[in-house]
Amino acid sequence: MVLYTSCILKHSSTWTVNNFLMTGPKAFLTYASSVQVGAQSGILECKHQFAWERWNCPHSTLQLSTHNSHRIATKETSFVHAISAAGVMYTLTKNCSMGDFDKCGCDDSRIGQTGGRGWIWGGCSDNVAFGEKISKQFVDALEDGHDSRAAVNLHNNEAGRLAIKATMRRACKCHGVSGSCSIQTCWMQLADFREVGAYLKIKHSQARKLEVDKRSMRAGNSADNRGAITHAFRNIPRTELIFFEDSPDYCVRNQSLGFKGTEGRECLKGDKSMSRWERKTCRRLCYECGLRVVKKHMEVVSSCNCKFHWCCTVKCDKCTQTVTKYYCARKDSGRKAHNNAQRKHRARGH
């Protein structure tokens, strides 16, 4: 799945006939900009959720198009597809509700209807139907094959969009004499995108592996391919992430797949305020990958002693603080450095 403006423009000709968005260049570019922002927000959320994992996501939406790693169907790529599709839907929905698009605003389809005991629908519900529809038009159109890989990607795109709906929450406002709250008006609003990311992270941990006939992995539109795909998907809920290829070893660098390995990665140590998962990052990223941990002291410059001056500026001093950070390194790197130093020492005649 490739989500950035140049790719969208490249594929626009395939959407012209049946895409209601293609009413003109202005409308297309308006949505394309939100798609680009939404896709990048998905990648940023991915990097937050997997910050202390061996695999820590692509660095940008551009990287999705430049490495073969995202044409495999692993647990990790299932998350990338889901969070990217969710990011696009989320941004489009927000922009719609804020009135950024012509003829698109809050979802008022149920306003005035009774929602439950003591409350009715009102307010400004986020228009997820709009965000979902436009997200499908842009994101799903990039999967133009009919093999099992394309089917898995489309399924995970849909799971990402359903995560937006699953995490929505009802907000209400009280009405009545002297704040009695005799009746409430309520509306549905998007959760914070961080909550969507956490939801999909759980789905990633529970992702289901499909047993797919390798013949169905070939591109094509044969009846055999479609039959094999339908059979493999028959008992899988649309909300679940799926994959059919085992993950590579993310400990080691793999240039062809675009993985840097864990050498040089930062890990966390010794802070009681950290979660149990964070406290184990050095073990997970370094020791279990056959690396050692090296300690580095670094000077960090930050603003301090900030004061408010009337009117209306804030002036701060610049303070330097020494911090300790930990990184994964090869086990022999320290020994090599020591041996090189000794050789240089002997060469000087000491």
C-alpha cells in the first residue's frame, strides 16, 4: 500500500470512471492532501506503538513504495495496512466534521431521534461514513490484483477502518432547569488516534495466520484463485488482522527488505517509572539479538528558568544537562576498539 500524493496522481486514471470524487482537479487535490496527512499520521502512530520493538515500522509513507518488505504479508505489514487506512479515514472524518470540505459536515442523520432512556441524538457527530467512503476510494484502489496478497491487504485495510468505528465514544450534554439534566443530547465522536493505535496493536498481537495454497499467491483472476481466497477467509471476522507469511528476523540487517536490524538502537534501563515492557527493552533488542549494551553520556540543551514578561513574551535560559543513554552494539566492537588502541600505542614505540 503506497499512500503519498505522487502515487495517488499516478493511479487517478483508474478511478475516473466510477469514483464520485473525480468531479474535477480541485476536489481531487483537496482529498489527496488529507489522504497524505492521514497516511503519515498512521506511520507516526505505528512508530509510537512499536518504538521499543525489534521491528519499529517504516520511517515514512514514501518507504512503503521503496522496499519489498511491504509486498510480503506478515503480521507487521498487516498492522501497517490497518493503521494507514485508519489514519486516512480518521483525518478525512475530522476534516469533514470541521467543515474543511464543501458540502460535508457533521453527521446529522439521527438528530432528534430517541437514543435511549433520558437522551436523544443531537450535537455534531463525526461523519465516519464520509471518512470511510473516501478512504476506500483512495486506499483500496491501490490493490488492483486478485491474488491472496491483495485480498489480505484489503482485509487489513478494512480492519483498520473498523477500528475507527469500534473506538468511537458517545459524548453528551445535559439540559434541564438548574442543571437537573432531565434530558441529554448525545453525539458520537472519534476517540484520540492514540487509542486507535493501541486497539490495533492488540489486534496485531492476536493476528491470525492463514494457510493459503501457494498457487493462489500468484497474480491473476482465475476461478481457482478466487475460490482459494474465499475458502481461506470464510471464518475470519472483518475486524481481525490476518497474514500468511512468517516474519523475518528483525534482529539482523536486511538491505533488500529494508530492515536495519537492532544494532545501534536505543534501549531503556533502570527507571522505576517505566512499564515492565519498557524495562525489558535492552534484553529484547540487544541481548536476545546477540548484542551487548553500551552506555553513552550525552549533553542535552533545553529551555529552563522560563519567565513571563508583561506583555506578552516568555523568556527562557538555555540549560545543559548530561544524560545517560543505552544502545545495542556488537559484542566484539569494544574488543576491536581496545585492540586497535593497543596497536597504535605499540606503533608509537611505547
